[in-house]
Amino acid sequence: MPSPSKPNSIAIVGGGLAGLAAAAAAVEHGFHVELFEQAIHVGGRAGSYRDKEADRLVDLSPHVAMGCCTNLIQFCQATGIEGGFVRHSLLHFFGPDGTQYEFKPSHWLPAPLHLMPALRGLGYLTRRDQRGIGKAMLRLARYRLPDSPDASTMGQWLLVQRQSKNAVRLFWAVVLESALGDSLDHVSVTAAKKVFVDGFMAAKSSYEVLIARLPLGELWQRAATWLSGQGVKIHTKARIASLKFEEGRVAGVEIADGQFHSFDHTVAAVAWKQLPKLLGDALLAAVPEAASAAELESSPVTAVHLWYDQRWTNLPHAAIVGRLSQWLFEGPQGIRHTLAESPGIESAAFASAFHCTVVISASHALLGRGTTTVLAEVLDDLASIWPESRAAKLLHHRVLTQPSAVFSARPGTDAMRPPQGTAVPGLFLAGDWTATGWPATMEGAVRSGNLAIEAVLVACGRPATVLTPDLPKGFLIRWIAR
Ligand SMILES: Cc1cc2nc3c(=O)[nH]c(=O)nc-3n(C[C@H](O)[C@H](O)[C@H](O)COP(=O)(O)OP(=O)(O)OC[C@H]3O[C@@H](n4cnc5c(N)ncnc54)[C@H](O)[C@@H]3O)c2cc1C
């Protein structure tokens, strides 16, 4: 039995960051909003799972945001969860021989010159490589070729720029594989430019790293609670089986249990691989750009969660250079997070355990490897930097690989990413994979949600800006990239 349409109503399908951001923007603009998420909790790929053995909420993978993520930061401020992130302006790097180096940009030099002392601080790179990297970064800022399937990959471009093997392996790959989630042999120069210009060169604080101090799932749940307080109806465990496509428009959503809800506007905020199932053949034919987005290549990310009986580092994060392990993050310590409905009983061993996670992006090579060998290599990596970790007892571990963690930002990808508005009245798209200009990130997801509501507002005849502006670009980078 169809439920009656509410005036100015929006259904949001998917409770990842794109869906949550769309809900926040829509409710702010006076819409009646209902969000449908198939999982028990909101958060999607940036969410958490309940680890039975550790009896706590654990991130599927720790997520890092940067100072340049203006829309994500604004979303967190609007929903009252910004205190859940800690901002780090000093980044800790460990060179191939295990020596620690600090990445510390200058306070007084203007962007992008503020990066020079930071680059110099990476003492595992030769002076010659550091100079070469600096020059290539400036050329990257001026790179103008349009993204196309036959454009160079970043790996090819770096060869042309005569970057040494060490510069590629110990610098470019370290930054870009974690930022874009795929290898230099796959990613486009356009995507790499976005990372370096927006993430490092544009403004002095853009490189700063934001890491959650609480499990991400807990933070997104708090944002959802805030949204509920604003009147957004959030339905979890509510899989949308299909969108109602009749008389050339999308008129609402059909839940898997058969209930139909009618809405004026529907935002499909699911991942690109989930889109064909949700839209169905008729809608895919009407929105061919959605069908092409579903063909985007994926890239895997692996998170190796480790629980020890004692702490062996006080660092909140570390970039591990030249090894299988890429980043180490300290897990939220001593806080046992429980989403209200399942309090559980904490075991004494885990009450004081040291939880840390090693993240490996672009982990294609791990897909065919057993977890035992991956774990052994990761433990060796850690012990070669922190020998104390060998003395600590490993209480529990979990190796989680998400094969479709992110879409791969290959040459030609931009043309495959559709705008948030579609030619079908009532249908809008959101998700990190839509056209935002950003790689697959929380910022890209939030931007897509904001852009989807901008498109809804245009369709309603009351255009407004929802997107939060970028950090202002320094005069020098504007001049360099002119
Ligand atoms: C392992 C890993 C590490 C990452 N690291 C980082 C990082 O460090 N920094 C960073 O910024 N980004 C990182 N990312 C990327 C980031 O997580 C994503 O870009 C972002 O979370 C995407 O959000 P989204 O809302 O677009 O999509 P999703 O999170 O995929 O949300 C889609 C939602 O739709 C729901 N859904 C699907 N179909 C239906 C249906 N039929 N009915 C109802 N609901 C449905 C899904 O359950 C899901 O919750 C990482 C991703 C992964 C997987």
C-alpha cells in the first residue's frame, strides 16, 4: 500500500557519508527527509564493526582526513562530532632503515614553500631526490592535460620527469597510494595533481591530518542521532529493493519487505557497484551515465588490526616507508565503545590492551595471500622499527581486506563519474564515485551529498550553494599554477 507523498520530501538510499551529508543538507533546506540504510548501522565503508573477541567497536579501517577536507569538517561541525577528531600538524615517518623523521612544514614560509623544510626533513631521501621531487611537484601544479583513457598514468609521468626509483618508491608512492588507494601504475596524473595541489600546496594547513579519537561508527551514529533530532527519519536494516520508476519519473522507494514509500525526490547514495541492482534495467537505460559509473575499476585496502598486552609506541600514527606496511594508527585506547543496543561484557585482557592498526592501500598483491603470511610480514615490519613490539604479547588480530574499498582513479575516470542530477525527474545520485573532482574519500562522499542537494534545489526552482568552499589558495600557488 503506497504511503502518501509528503510535500518536499526526499528519500536517501544509503547511510554512508554521502547519504548522511545529503540528509544534513536537505533538512537544513527545509525538506522532509527519510534515510534508508540496509546495514544495522550507518557509516558504510567508513564505518565500524563489532569485534566479538575484543568486544568493542572497531573501524573497518582507520580513516584519515586532511585539513583541505572542508566539506567533511563542516559536516562534522554541523552535526556536533568535530571533537571526535584530533588534528596533527607533525607527521611521523620511518625510513627504510627504521630511522624516524618528522614531516614538519614551516610556520612562516608561504604555501607551497612551507613544504620545503618538511621535504628536507625526510632524511631517507637524498638531497638530489628532494630537489627533483620539489621541481616535479611544481610541474605537477602546472599540469593541464585533460583526463582521458589514453593519458599517462602517474607512474609514466614520473618517468618522464626523471624521478629516481627511490624518489618514486619512497616518496610519490607513499603519498599517492594512501591518498588515492591505488598504485602509481594505475592512477591518473589528474588525480595525483588533485592530491598534491589541494592536499599539500594550496594552503598551509591543507596537509594536516585528522584522525578519529573514537571509533568512526560511533561518530557517524552520533551524527545520525543529531539528524534524528532535526527531524530526519533514519531507517536502518532497511534495504531498498528498487526505486519506483513510473511515467518517466522516480516516485519513491520500495523496501525489501515490500512496503512502498512515495517521495518527491530520491537520492541514490549507494556505492558504484551497488547501483545497478538498486536502479534496475529500465532506470539504468534511462540514466546511461549511472551504468557507465558502475564499470569503474575498484582497488582494495587492507587493515591489519592488532591487540597487544602492552603498549610499545606512544606515537598516534606513523608512515612506514619502503615496506609492505604503509601506515600505523593507534586505535582508540581504553575506550570501550558500544552502540547502545549491545553493551556486551568486556574481558579483562582487552580492558588495558594496546590496539593499533596497520593499513595497506592498493593491496592487490595481498588478495591471493593467506592472512598468516600477511600478518607475519606486518609483525616483522613493526619489529624492525619497534623491537619492543616483539616482547609484547599479541592477544588478538584481524586482517580485513575490502576488495572494492575505493574506485581506482585511472586515466579516463573523470568522464565515467556522473553528475549528481540526472535526466530522470525525481532521481539524484550521490557517492564518492560521482563527479566531485575528488578521489574516493570521506570528503568526496560528503561533497557528493552536498552537490546532490544542490541539484535537488535546482530542480525545485530555488538554487542555492550547499558546498563548503575550499581553503583559500595562497597567492604563490595561484601564480605557479596560472
Ligand atoms: C578500507 C578503506 C579505507 C579507506 N580509507 C580512507 C581514508 O583513510 N580516508 C578517506 O577519506 N577515505 C577512505 N576510504 C574511502 C571512504 O571510506 C569512502 O570514500 C566513503 O566512505 C564513501 O562513502 P559513500 O557514502 O560514498 O559510500 P558507502 O560508504 O559505500 O555508502 C553506501 C551505503 O549504501 C548502503 N546501501 C547500499 N545498497 C543499499 C540499498 N539497496 N538499500 C539501503 N542501503 C544501501 C550501504 O550499506 C552503505 O552504507 C577508505 C575506504 C575503505 C573501504
